Amino acid sequence: MAKLTVRDLDLKDKIVLMRVDFNVPQDEKLNITDDTRIRATIPTIKYILEKKAKKLILMSHLGRPDGKVVEKYSLKPVAKRLSEILGEPVKFLNDCVGESIKKEIDLSKEKVILLENLRFHPEEEANDLNFAQQLADLAEIYVNDAFGTAHRAHASTEGVAHYLKAAAGLLLEKEIKYLGEALEKPQRPFVVILGGAKVSDKIGVINNLLPKCDKILIGGGMAYTFLKAKGKSIGNSKLEKDKIGLALEILNKAESLKKEICLPVDNIVVDKIDIAAKTEIVGEDIPEGKIGVDIGPKTIGLFKDKLKLAKTIVWNGPLGIFEMEPFSKGTKEIAEFLANLKATTIIGGGDTASAINKFKLEDKMTHISTGGGASLEFLEGKILPGIAALSDK
């Protein structure tokens, strides 16, 4: 990796400003329902403290407050949870910039400090350089450990790196290592699994990975646009009408590159998307009025067969409506199959990560990305501003 990492820095007696991704889900009583993102940053936090940094100032966004102070998006509950996980006090400050904040940091007895939501200021998302400078003024070193926001050029992810020596945290380094190696030098066979609702969300990924991988397995809602392009009946299943031509182009391109694209050979269908709906298994053609909600048993078998010899697997997008138990079998069975393979298994963030967590298989995967949009853009081959802004080695 050509960028500085936190391991390259002398942190002793330094004040460190670190961008984290504490954008965690909460219930209506503001209880945190999933603290995965908080836990993911603990190795970097502990590393910085072990290297005798004077203070560690953490900054994050939460939700979409649109540049205004919105009480339900306060990071105060996060400070409490972080303190419980770390086993030491975390000082919470009610803003993120200004003279009074600098003073509170100076006077703080606690080594770990969490600033209030960056997005309470419109300047954060606008990547305002004056705001970035104010953040930089709080510390001597900047560390970015927020892969989930690395695709955004915001003041706390890109702007601040112009004013301080800027390095990747351990989590960001791990993301770049696994996703980067899968793209640059994968062990073969290299198989990509794509799912999710729309073809349009995955065009960039397909175009970037098709020349690099050996085969692509397609499920989820996006599969029906491909099946339609092949002349199959899809009933009332999810369809992007304006992408049928593009799907056909992709299928033809795969053929010319001698790459295999596998589509469902059978489907689980219902009359309406309802957890209580009666399911049935049909072949490649879906009858009028029926909606495809998951891959069928023959497709599960076919996909397993295509995956069994793989050495590198990248998976982005569930293979059915996994949130509803009756339509989760395809995603679950493929996840369980991957868990037992001797392969490098890389899970794109977002819904795919949620599915792996739901099936309690997170410990069985080589790497689960913490970024939804960021991992998608990385797999598209885009340069992420939050990574590009880091200091070169």
C-alpha cells in the first residue's frame, strides 16, 4: 500500500484526530441495535492508545441531519456504548469545532474524546476548507479509519488531510488490502456473486470485474432483467425495462471474453410479496402474475457447483429478499456453503454484510467490508477521495 498507515507514525505524546464510521442503527428510543461499526474501530483505537498518544479525538457522522442540529442524531449514545466496549471513560463533547471545544480537549482528563455529529454543520458535506482547517487545528496527526465514508469528499474525510499528516487506520488498511488484492492479483478461480435489486447499481462492478474474474453468478432482483434480456418470461418480477439492452450487451461481452455468467435456472415465486404468501418453485420462465423472490433449489445447487473450486470469491448483493424468512433460503445456503470453503471470501458491505450477520456467519468469512457504497465504488475501480487524500509513504 503506497499510503501511510497508522503503523508508520510516531504517536507518542501526540494528539490524534481520527475519522471513524459510527453511523450505527438505533431504535426509536435511541438504543443502538447493531454496534458492529463501533467494534470494527477498536483495534485502531487500542493501537493508538498503546503507542502512548496524548489524546485521541474521534469524529463521525450519524444519519442525515442535513447541516442542522437534530437531537435524535446525536452521538451521545455512541460515546456511552464505546466506553462500555473499550472499558474506559470516553469524554463526549457537544460540538466538533470552535475555541470552547479546543479548551475542553485541553482540559479533558479522559484520553478518548468523541466529538458531536459532524453533519450538524453544513460545511462537513460541502468539504468546506475553513471547516476542515478547524478540525485539523484540534490535533497534530490525522487517521482515517472510516472506509464506509471513504467514497465521499467531505471535510472530515478529504479536506482535513490537506492540513495534517494523514494515515490509514488498521480497518481502512484491511479494506484496501482485501478488496485491492481481489482486484489486482486474485487467486484463481476467481468467482463473483452479484445480487440485490437493480442492474443499474451493479453496472460499474460488472464492467470492472468481468475482464478480471472467471465467472459471475447473478441472483436477486437484478437477475430478472438479465432473464428478460435472454427472452425468458419473468411475470411481475422486478424489471428495469430501460436496462434490458444493457443486460444483453453484458451477456454478449462475457461471451466474447469467454467468461461465464450464470443466471437462475429455477425461482421461488409468490403472488404478492408478503411473509405469509404461498411460495412455489418454477423454472427459468416465471408465469404471468407471479413474482420471483429467491433463487430455487436447482440454482442453489448450480451456484455451489460453480463455487466449490474457487480460490477467491467476492459477493455483493443478496440472492433473494433475505429479510423475509421464506425468501431467504438462497442467500443463506450460499453463505453457509462459502463459510466452509478453503477460499478467500470477501463480502461487500451493506445488505450482503447484514445477511451474513443475520445468519451468524461473520466469523467464517475472510473479510466483511464495512462500507456499502464505498465497497461498491472500490469494486467499480473508482479512486476513493478519502483514500487518495492520505499521505504517500
